[in-house]
Amino acid sequence: MSEINFKLLYEEEKKKVDFLQKKIDSFDLQGKAKLYYSLNRNMSDLSDMLDGIDLTKVNMDDPKDKTMERLKMIWASVKPLVETISLIGASSGITGNEEKDTARKGSFLDSAL
């Protein structure tokens, strides 16, 4: 009977696991890129909305006018949004080319065949 080299089998299986993990990670990056660009569009929409508000015309005398309260909520949410976008962009290698960054990569099966 031939002797089984378990160490060699282990190393071969470990290489397979590493290869598959890299494949899984590449699919994860696509989702991060989509989220990055989606959040970026939301931030752009917030910016456009804020640009449309003239603070000199906000009615501060009317207690029912909630414009300032809403603005405070938006202003408070901007910093975490910017930090999140920056973190996602850095961790997923965003190039600035949305089409390239979010392009659907071929499936694992396509590349294996």
C-alpha cells in the first residue's frame, strides 16, 4: 500500500481554499463599489437640496416651521456619510470610473471552465 502524504494534501487543499476566498472577496468588492456610488449620489442630492435653501428666507418666527430642525438633522448626518463613503472607497479600491468599478465580473464557473 502506498503511504498518504497528509501534509501535501493539506497544503493543496489550503491553496484551493485561498483561491476560492479570493474569488469571494472579488464579488464582495463589486457590492461595495455599488454602495459607494449610490451613497455618493445621495450626498450629491443632499448638496443640491441644501444649495436650494436660502437661510435668510427661513421663517424663524413661526414655531410650526421645522425647516431649521430639518437642516440640523441633515447637517449632523453629513459627517458620518462622508466618513462612510471615504471608508468604502478606500477599502474597495474605487478608481472613480463607476462603470469599471461596478462592472459585473464573470462568475467563478465561467473562469474555472
